[in-house]
Amino acid sequence: MRPIMRLVLILSLILLCTACSTTLWSQSNARPFKSNSQLVASSHHAVTKLLAGIPADHPLDPKKPIIVASLVNIDDLSSSRLGRLISEQLMTRLVESGYTVTELKLRESIYIRHKEGELMLSREIPEISRKHAAQAVLVGTYATSINTLYLTIKLVGVADNQVISSYDYVMPMDTEIRSFFWSKPM
């Protein structure tokens, strides 16, 4: 009888210790991941400002699609990993803000250049917008300096090619931002 009691006591202690350690571990690691990067926060803030800048006489219908093009380097109109990533973040914020966004990467009718993303030239906007019944296209450019990344995003109406809203912002050119460029050492 004594060995059985000892076994029950040991198993109870093990179970008790395991339960405590799991509870403490779960509580200490239950925090959401926080990055030191300003990239996502800056992109989301830019869309918030862009949407706030839409004039009352040119409102956008949240139910009609918006197309988001890859941001391009202003010097050569080519995109980069950074341009495509920021476009994805802008798209996320538009959706979070209640707008309908058409995902072009899933459409076969959109020509996507390898390593460039969805580029929107002014002559392409009417055709692509018509095919996807879009009301606007979000386009943007970026430029780099030694210490700063300069960005401009615009909502362009597809019916008249007019800029509905535009927003400029800057970010520090840190090592994380530099790492997104394909072949340009910064």
C-alpha cells in the first residue's frame, strides 16, 4: 500500500508542477509580436491619411473595387521587393478600412513581369480597370537617399485619370529597408 501512495504522491506533484509551469509559460508568452520596424505602421498610416484626403465631391464607393499597383522606383519605374511589400501593406489597410480591393496576382489577364510586380502605366489603367470594374487605382513611387526613403501614393480615378487623393511620407533608410532592394547596395 505504501508504494502505491508514494506513486500517487509523485504523479500528483509532477502534474501540479507541469500545470504551474504551463500556466506561467502561457501567461509570459501571450504577448503579440511587436517589430521595431516602422514599415507596416507607416504604410498603414499613409493609407489612413490618403483616405482622409478624399474630397467630399469625389467619394469612393467601398463596394466598388480598387486596384493596388506595386510602388515603383521613381528613377527607372521598376519595382523592387520593397515596392511590392509596401503595396501589400497598403492593400491590407484599404481592406481593413472597409474597401473592396481586387487582387491582381490571382488574375491571368494581368501581365506581371518577373521581379517587377503589377506595374500600372497610364495607358494600361483604363483597360485593366474596365476588366475589373475598378473605380480607382492606388499607385505610388519611392526614391532613396543615403538616409531617407521618400514615398508618394495616389488614388487615381479610372473614369477620368484624375488624382483623387495623394499623400507623401518619409521613412529612415535603415538596414531593414535597404535589405529589400534586389541588387542595389545602399
